[in-house]
Amino acid sequence: MKKIDGHILIDMGFEPDAWFREAIDYINERELTNEEMMVYLEQFKSPPQLALKDEAVPFAINIESESEIEEENVQSVVATMQEVMRTPTVVGGALMPDACPTGSIGTIPVGGVVVTKNAIHPGMHSADICCSVMLTDLGEIDPKQVMDIAEKVTHFGPGGRDRDVQFRFPSELLEAFESNKFLNDKNLIKIARAHLGTQGDGNHFLYVGKSKNTGNTMLVTHHGSRGVGARLFKKGMITAEKFRKQLSKETLKQNAWIPFDTDEGKAYWEALQIIRSWTKLNHACIHDAIADKIGVEVKSRFWNEHNFVFKEGELFYHAKGATPLKDSFLPEGQTSRLIPLNMAEPILIVKGEHTVNNWGFAPHGAGRNLSRTQHRKSKEERSVQEVFEEETANLDIRFHSGEIDITELPSAYKDASSVRCQMKTFGLGEVVDEVLPYGSIMAGDWQKNAPWKRKGRR
């Protein structure tokens, strides 16, 4: 019999895969007949391709428009969600009041919840895996003192901490990384060490305020899993794409999935839980260091993700910018959740339950009606300093880079009162306390004076 090679297998309709070499050797060494070869290759045949659903799976729309701009935004998020909901694995979903589109049509919007069966979709939790918020009650302490210490402790902008100022990486966490096929990567672990205790850029913040109920000073941080999570996301998307080609070529690439009942699926789910632990520690390092330097005892603490995947039986709840209300989604057993709005507004402390329309989730913030570029253009008639002074009056707002990021000022976000009103209208959580704003720290426009831009100006 003629020797076979990979080209012959491809001509027979098989997609190139890791099993090719072993199969080719097996067939050639045993000089299988055509009939014997076909019987042997049967095990490698892909299951029938899954088509997109003819119609979108119904999803709850917990968002209303109150202006022309908002109407355009709502139409965009509904249109993109309708395409997402045609994905073969999808069984339900919802849009939150802070929803806004991101990416091409068919990409889950920010403020979207998508429920799937036996499938983890990396694109539906996004690259900022486990973006989350943590609150620490510091008691009766001067909020300015907290701001001053926090500015010295925290780390915003790109990159990580120098070796001599890195936080300790727990041995049990290192063992978890090394035992997982997605995370056992020397470069990824190096980044995990360096990025511990860092907050990144964009809309991530360190916020200081006072509890409306008790008057105690509260510290709240907002950030995700930084570079380590971004690298897991990339690996997850590559793995999901391999399955997409095998299972459903019609599915949009951004909605590719990893079947949970595979070795890859279970390993990816485990990796997500490890990244969750890393991210929680990332917050805690900053909070503990601030409390230690001030010399105060932590009164209480809680946290929650709003970019993650939650599992219940065979169902996977993908939240891209949605706060989990359902108690079972948070294994720590806490009952309170955090919803930040903007730097000039209170951070909401909420509790809630799973309902038919919320699928167990609430908004994660105020969202945007305009892109960052559009918002900048809308303010061109005034100086950045003028806009800053007007929108942050009586607040202590600091930018780590020393440059104001106008796209993170309050006007860049949806009206907070409108989001709160819609939360009440649609039953998306009950506000039980508020952290009234004193001040916040953000990365700011760190790119303005980046080395490559300074070089260009010279």
C-alpha cells in the first residue's frame, strides 16, 4: 500500500491536529489496507458541525433609553446580543442598565450576561479575567491619610513591580500555577509575581470614602488579573478556536468555546479558579499594606468579580461587566456586593436574588454611552483642566501618571441616577449602604509622556 502522509489525511477531510503524526506512523508501520485504515481513522472523525441557531435565544433587556444617544446605544447592544444568542451552546442571557457595545457585531457587550450549557467561552469573560472590586472597612480614620498612604503603596500603569518591592508570592499559589496545563508557564508565572499588587490603567481605581450608615472610612479597589489573566485569556482563545473548527465553523470566532467535558475544559475551568485566587490576593496585598502603614486594624472586608464565569450544574454564566447577586456564585459566603458608578458618586453596597429577568446579576457600574474618542471630542471647546475642576469639585482626585485622563471623569459615564433608577425598576439588587466619595486615584493618561512619545516630540 502507498505510504500516507498528512496531505492525504487532509484530502480525506480531516483537520490537521496533534494526532496526525501518531496516526500516520500507526497506519504506515502496519501497512493497513484502505478498509482497515478507514476503520482505524473513524475514532478521529469530528462530530457533526453545529449550526448557529435560526433565531436568537430570548434574553432579558434590563435597560431603557432616556435620550437619542442612549437610544442608539441600546439599539447597538441589543443588535450585538441577538447575534451572540444564536451561538449553539447558549440557553439564556440578559442585558444590564450599564450595557454598552464593544467590538464587532456578535461580541458580548459590556453589561451582558450569557448562559451556556457545558461550554466555557473565553471571549465572553474577556481578557480582563476576574475584573473585580474589594472593600475594606478601616474604621474611624482620616480619609486623607488613607489617600496619602495609598498613593505611595499602590501601582498604576503598565508593567509590574521591581523585584525589591514585590509582594510575597504564596507557595501554595505557585504550586497551583505549576499544576495547571494553562498556567505552568515560566514567563506567565514571572508576570504573576511582578504584577501582584498592581492595578493597571483604564477605568481601574483606588477609591476612598465613608459609609453612609456608619461613617467609617472605606477603601475600595477596582482591577482585574493584569498580565497573567491576559495571557490565560489568549491561551483560552487559541484552545477554543481549535474546538470551533471541529464543532461549529459557523460560530463567530469571538464566541468560540471549550467544552467543559473535555480535559481542556476542566483544566481551563481550574485555571480560572486559580486566577480568581490570584486576583483576590492582588487586591488584598494593596489593602493590607495600606492598613499596616497607617497602623489600623481591618474591621471587615468583602469583594466580588464582575468579569468572570460562574458555574451551576451544567450551566455556565458568563458575566462581562455584571455583578453576581446570587449567593452561590460567591463561595466566600458573603451577602453584600459592590457596584461603583463614577469617581464623584457613591459606591453602592447591594444585596439581591436570582430572578427570571436578571439571571442572578446586577449592573457593574455606570457604563458608557460614548467611546473614549467621542467623549474627548465632546470636550474639545474647553481645556482638560477646566473640565477636571468642574467635575471633581470638592473631591481629592489624583492621577498616578500626573496627567488627567478626561475619559475617566464623571461625564464620560452614563447618568448614575438613571442606572440606579433602572436597577430598582428591573429588580437588579437592593442598595443597603453607600460609600460616599472622598477621593480616588487612577492611572491617568500615562501614555501622554510615554518614552516613545517623548522621543517623537524631540
